[in-house]
Amino acid sequence: MEEETDVELEVGGGFEPKEAELVYDEAAPNLVETFASTEKGRKALKRLADQVRKDFDAAWSGAEAYRERIANDFKIFTGDLPKKSFPFEDSANANVPIMLETLSRVTARSSSELFGDWTNVFSVLPMTPDDEQLAYLLTKHGNWQIRNELTDFRRQIGSRGMLLFYTAGDVVCHSYYDSAKKRNRHDILTCDEFFMPYVFTTTEPDLSDVPYMGKVLHRYRHELQRMRGEWSGVDEVIAREPPSWDDDPEQVAHESMAQTMGIEKPDDSSRAPYKLIEYVGWAELPNQENDRFIRAIMDYTTKNLLLLQIHEEEDWQDRARFDRQNEELERYRAARAAEAEHQAMVEQAAGMVDPMTGMPIDVNMIHPPPEPAIPPGWAENPDDPMTSPDPIRMVPIRLFTHAVCIEPLVGSLGIGFGRIQSDFNAAANVAFSQYTDAATLANVCSYITPEGVEFDQPFSVRPGAINKVKGIGPSDLGNAIKELRPSPANEQLVNVIKMMYDWGQSAIQAPAVLSGEPGKSGETYRGLSTRVEQATRQLSVVTRVYADFVEGILKNNAKLNAQFLPDEQILYLNDTKFGGGEEIVVGRSMYQRDYRVEIRSDLRFASQAQKISEADELLQMPGAVPPLQTDTAFVHHAVRKALEARNKHEMIPLLGPPPPPPTTPFGAPPPMPGMPPGAPAGMPDPSAAGAPPDMGGEPPPEEAPV
């Protein structure tokens, strides 16, 4: 028998404790704390923070020259000219306001055309004939919301966005829900606030063809404190070294523009805001097969992530598919259950005899068999309890809207009229500066004398001044002192200024006629109208591009309403323009479907006189077309248009409800029975021409053959 030996076991020797598994909810509003609870999650947070910082630095440094160009253009726009040096430091240094005049003219014209009536900016288009009432309610609520609830919408979209669109040629709007103010926000971002990477080209208005993008957030201390509970690590950010106005990222364009306006950064940084980075884009996440679209907010100084969420939502069309397939599967299973129940009744009644008749009981006579169960075509095995429709497809939430004034062939940044106007303005300023410098020299002469000429007192040029000369006689005085006077300013410089001014107006199609310039001598009204039409033709195309940009913002506003609007909200809309009020009930479920809008402006830049003339022509049409005289619906609509053209909206309710349109063309009476659709009432059928009228009774007997 072998001797037993003791075997020592090493507990834990060569083994490491199993790392805790990272499990998280993809729909969680903030994943930072969940990730920070495990080692795997902390590694993922560090990797994501490095990605955000690296992507931002690459995009920010790549657009440095672009920001400097925008800053220089803005200086010319505001007339901030460099100071002159000796000997012209006191010479005139005026700005030729080409850029300011032309751009302010076209922006005001476009803005007045798009947003001339803030009570009725856009319409919601129905998706189906059953959506007419829903589209009406959404139109009412949407126009009320941008006019009353979104207090900065007019300045952001109607002023800032329009000016940036024409000057820089590139405008971006970020839509989001402000949890502190409890309302939607739509912020126009400048080149010092928005960033996106270098790309070959981008044409999607929602920037869906760009891998990432974001903006620089400026949050004061009290604003950060309000985000406790939504963001993680807020107290750690506040506890760090106080922020400074000079903190990175450096925003050169903003500082340059502030100096141009005469605003200097304070030396005291106690009230400086914290600079944060809001980042949206594709990133790798733990436990995911493919990259996911995320939204992250990072403190740029410490690289700490305050917010991390999967920025995706259910596709509304795929949600409809999922619900439809679920209903099909439930109907099939209910039908299968009914078939099984009926079959059980048949089997139970097998061999049973009716005691009253002595006949076998026919269950089908008492309980007719149910409709046969039709399996859904999409399901391979619908009888399997685990069978279900494919999961709902998730799509990125895209709340950035992008538009360009002049489409670039490559790259992502558009070209604006400001780029053209700034060059013309700079050339005109240089020519004007040279002209004033030459005029200054021409007005100040100098003198030259031989070495032996001396004056009793310092030489002076002033009214009544007497300068006594030593060493020369009166006869030699004219030869001893020579006056040196530069040539007068060259008038060709004035022509250069005029050329730059004319080219600036023609390049942007912004002549003075848009500002109400009177017609030329002997010019007819039609000639003046033609000049206005030619000037606004190019404007209407560019304004249509900005209108598409606004429509994208309104769609994003609907997305926010679908998520943050209450379940039910009762509003009383008091329409002072049309008179009276109306109570409507809206809720976020009304915004779940696709949202299509249309800007109501016709974008023809027609004057009020032209609109009145066109409306009056409609009123005169019943006199030229007699069938229209009995068409009350046409007359009612023509009168309404005439009142709208005259801005007499308060008189429209006096017309009463619109009558229904005629059921036949031009209100003609319907044809008699038996008549073809095109035959007038009371007239014989033209297809039976030459046949005797049918008088009824038996047909006449046939004549016997001879």
C-alpha cells in the first residue's frame, strides 16, 4: 500500500479575479456613472474622451485660416480700418461702406420676404387625406410656438442667421431642448462656436455625410450648477482652477470682432465662463458590434466627460412596420386559437346524438367554423412562440442644420457674397486712402532755399505772417526761395472707387433701386418694375436656399416637440390679425410621424402695389368669363386675396365661411340621365344624330317586302 502524501493547494495561485461585466441601458440619458462603475467602462470613458479631444483639435486647427478670413471680412463690414502711420497719421481715414450697404440691403430684403408675416410663416402638409385636421392643428401650434414660446427665434433665424448666410456663406443652426428654460432652442453658430472635420464634400442639410461635429459651449458657474443630476462630475469641474477668458480653445475671430466693436476682455476672470465641448458623431462602444452615434459633453481643460449617451431614436417608418407586423402576428395567433377551439368542439361532439331529433349533432351548424388563419408572409415559423418581428431600426438623432449661400465644389464650407464684397471694399478703401493722402500733401506745401539764406525768426505760414530774410536782396528773393507743392490727387482714384462700388452692387444684384431709389429721368413704371424684377431674380434663388434651411430647423423643432411636449396641452390662440380666438389641444403624440413643412412666402419679392394689382385682376375675371359669375366659391376666394394684398386681414372674417366649390366645370348643370357626360342638359345625344327621337311604346312593324 502506497504511503499517502499531503498535497497543498494554492488558493488563487496563477488566477486573477474575473473582471466585472459592463451592462448598460442603451436608452439611458447619461452613461458616465454606469461606465465609471467598472474597469472596462472606465477604459472606454478614457478612450472616448481622447477621441473627442483629438477630433476637436484636428477640426479646430484645420479651420484656423477660415476663422481669420471671417474676422478680417467682419472688420471691413464694420468699417474698422488700420490706423495710418507717419506722415499720414492725421490724414482722413474714411471707409467706403460697400459691404455694409449691399449686404444690409439684401439681408433686409430677403428677411422681409421670408418673415414679413410672423403670424403665418409656414404650413404643415398632410401626409394622407385623413391628416387634414392634424395638419391644421400643427400649423396653428407651430406658428404660435415660434412667435410666442421661442422668444429668440426671430433674432436667431431672421437676423443672425440671415446675415451670416450672406456674409460668410455658411450657416449652421443647432436645435436642442433647454432643460433650464423648459423650451426648445435654435442657436445660430458662428465659426468660433461650430466645428466639423475636413471632408471632400458635403451636401446633406443635416450633415449626415459628416462623421462628427459639435460646438463650443460657454457655461457660467450658475448654469453648470443647474445641470447637477443630468451631468456627471459637475462639482469636480467647479472645484478645479477657476476658468479664464484666455482658456483654450482660443477663439480669435470672436476676440477680433469684439475689439472691432470696441469691447475688450476684462482682466478679472472671476466671471469667465467654463469652456465645454459638445460632440456628436460615430464612436466605438463596449458590447457593440458596430459603431454607434453618440453625444458627449467634455470639459476641455480636464478632459472629463460630463455626459455620454447613445444619440439615436426609433425610425418612425420602421416603428409603423413593427406595429403592423405585430398586429398581423396577433391576428394569426388569435385565428389559430379559434381554429383549435372549434376543432376541440368538433371532437367533443363526435358520436353525440341530438335527443330531440335523434340525428348526429353537427357542430358546424351551431358554431360556424372560423375564418382560416393566414400566416404572415414575413414570418418563417409563426407558430413558434419566440417568433417576433425584426427589431425597430435605430437612426441617429440629427439636430444640426447646415446651409451654404454659394455651393462649394469641394469641402464643406460655402462661399458668401461677403467674400466678394470684402475684396471690392478693400480695393475701394485703398484707393480712397491714397486719394486723401495725395490731397493732404497737395494742401501742404514746402520750401527750399540755398545754404546761406537765414530768417530772423522761425519760418511760419499763417495769415498776416511776415518772414524776414538775411543775406539776400529783394531782387534775388524770388530765386533764393522756391516753393515745392505736390501735384493734386489723381482723379483716376475716384474712378476706381466708383468702379468698385458699381461692381459690388452688380456682383450681388443689390442696386439702390431695392432701397427705394427713384426711377431715372423719363423712366416709365414698367421700366422701373423691370429693373426691380431683374435685381430680385437672383435674390429669390438664394433666398429659396435659406428657406430650405428654415424648413429644416422647423422639422427639428417638431422632433423636439415629439419628445418634450406634454401629453396634452390646451392653448387659446387669440389671433388679433384675423380677429377672434380659438382653443386647440396638442400633444407630443401628434408630432410622432414625419413632419413636412412649407414656407408660405412666394419669394417673388413683389411689391404691395403689384400684389394688389394681381388680386384686382382676379376680381375682374368674372366680368370677362360669364360662367364665373355664379361661382360663389371663386368670388369669395378672389375677394379674400384682395383683402390680404391690402393687409386688411381684420375684414376677412366678415366674408363668412367659404362656400363649397361647384361640382361641375364652371358650375354647368349636370347632364340628364342617359346623356353622355359632355352633352348639355336638354340636348339630344350627339352620338345618335339623325335617328328619330324615342317616343316610347312598341316599335313600328316592319314593312312587308314587295
